[in-house]
Amino acid sequence: MPVETAAPAAALSKDEVLRYSRHLIMPEVGMEGQLKLKSGKVLLIGAGGLGAPLGLYLAAAGVGRIGVVDFDVVDFTNLQRQVIHSTADVGRKKLDSAAESMAAINPNVQIDRHETALTSENALDILKDYDIVVDGTDNFPTRYLVNDACVLLGKPNVYGSIFRFEGQATVFAYQGGPCYRCLYPEPPPPGLVPSCAEGGVLGILPGLIGLIQATETVKLIIGKGEPLVGRLLLYDALAMRFRELKLRKNPDCPACGTDPTITGLIDYHQFCGVPQHEPAAAPGLSEWDIDPVEVKNWMDRGERFTLIDVREPHEYQICRIPGSTLIPLGELPARVHELNSADRIVAHCKSGVRSAKAVDFLRQAGFRKVRNLKGGILAWADRVDPSVPKY
């Protein structure tokens, strides 16, 4: 069954008939299906890795109204996978860049820009005007928020996620099918699952998963084919293999079960155990921090200390601080004896998070003169040596 939409558009213009001719000659789409697409209203949550192919292909397919929710700006690190943006767009709002690219492909599409973070306060108001919601987010609080809002409003949630070489996709909250909470009743402990910024992602991967989401969205609108309802599609790019898992609706699900307890949107950052905003940087340094400039001064004065790099070997190949010793955080417990002769120790990573964990471990192991390089090698590149590449 197709998603309920507004009354189909009366007709296609002569130019639209030519534009969509390869759809129109397919009996599964035809004029009827293309008019449904033209009347369709789809909301994309995010204009990043998954949102990029989604925006381009849904616009090209002729979905008449596409809303995009995003509040970020284009960064150089986005360009490896977010193909809706170009090098010239770095520093621009992703909403502006994405809307411009979508309009260039199809000027017949209405593009709604929602320049805001999706929150419990605004989600229901934003989602209510669309037929289908497509989740292109990369964090657990927003995924649970999108899920609960879709369940409450009766909107299909076309879900996708990516990490490193693996991706998954399904359709939640559609015609009695399971929702995101049926699959993941509880979020993982904070910090257990690294983000793409921490673990990386193959640049091509969001293209493939995003196109699966776009395909499911089009199928829902025209009411053809078998949607990914009750089926979780898993993709492994290294093995070039797809697998499928059956998903069952949980009758005790607090969101979509027979006796739901979630009747409104909650504080999802608190639910997932993560702060809504990064804590403001305290003035100065903590007791266990050291400023990159001070470390450089130690080097220049020839002071004795051991600088350990707790990143991974492949990161060490990208860039390094001269004189550092690579001891990945995961290997530190087994190699801590290598530091027994060190008088003073400074630990660093990419941004200071992993090295802070290293400092905590070393303190518990009995080391007292140990410091965390505040801001990591990124801060070193900013404040000491601009020739060090940032990643």
C-alpha cells in the first residue's frame, strides 16, 4: 500500500513528461506513480553523508516537496562522502549548499529548509507536515527522537546507518511493523560506539546506504514492491555481501507496543546518557592538562620527558609530533612497563579524549608526573606547528 499523501497533482507539464520519461514508460511507475511522487512530501533529517545521496536522488526522481533539517556547515572532512556539497561550499551552511544542488538537478521540487537541531520541542511540529521521514542522522539521541516522533505521528521512518565499511537499512513504524526501539530497546553506554569522526567511514558507503533509503522512500510513495518492513538489511563493503535479518514487532515496546508508555517526547540526551552540549571549556588548564606551547618549550629547553602517542598506527602515519612514541591506548596496559624509567610523561591523541583516558590509567598505575596534551595533535597543529596536517 502506498503512503497516504495529498491528492495527486493534476498533471505533469510538457517539460516534466520529458524529464521523467524513463519513469513514465515503466508500468510500475507510469503517469499515476509519477503524479504520486510529485504530490509526495518527504523530510530528510540531516544533509550529511546519508542526506547527500538522498537529497540528490529524491529531487531527481521528482518528489514534489522535500524538507531538510540541518544546522551544520560544510567542512573539508565532509567532502570525502557528502557529494551534495563541493569544495567551493566549505564554510557554507549545509542547508544552502544542499538546496542549491537539489534545485540545480530539479527546479520543479519545493525544498523546505529547517535550519535547526531536531529537538523534543520542535520535532512533532516539523514532522507533521510530511508523509515520510528519512533518518540520515549519526547519533543515538536523534535516532530515538525521530523514531518516537514518527510512531506518535504515524509516519514511516526510513532508517539507515553507516560505520567504517558497514551499513544497515530498514523501514520502521510502517503498517504495524516494528520501530527502532523494537530493535534497540536501550541505547549503548556512552562512548562504547565510536562515531564516524572517531572510527572513520568509507566515503562510498553512505552513497550506497542512502540510495537504498531513497529506493524505499520512492517505493512507499508509489506503493510498489516489498518494503523493508520487518527486515534489517546489513551490508559489508569489504566482503561485498548483503545479509538480511528478520525484525519482529515487540508487543512490550514502550513506543509501538500494545500498551505504550511513551506518549510524548522525552529528554533523549539524558535517555542516552550523553550531554546535550559539550561542556564549556574551563579557563586555563586542569591539574592534569598541559598546553601544547608549554610542551614545545620543554622540547626547546631540552627538558627530559616522555611523549607518548596513544592513537592508532594508521593515524600515526598521517601525522606525528617529533620525538613521540606510539603506544596505542588499547596496548597501554600490556606495555606500561616501557614507561617505568620515565620521569615525566605527556600523553596525546587526536583531540585529547583518548589521552585523557591514558592519563587516568597511568595515574591509577602509580605514575604521578603525567599530563594530557590539551587538544591533542589538532591543537599542536593550530598553536605550534601549522605544517602538521589535520584530519
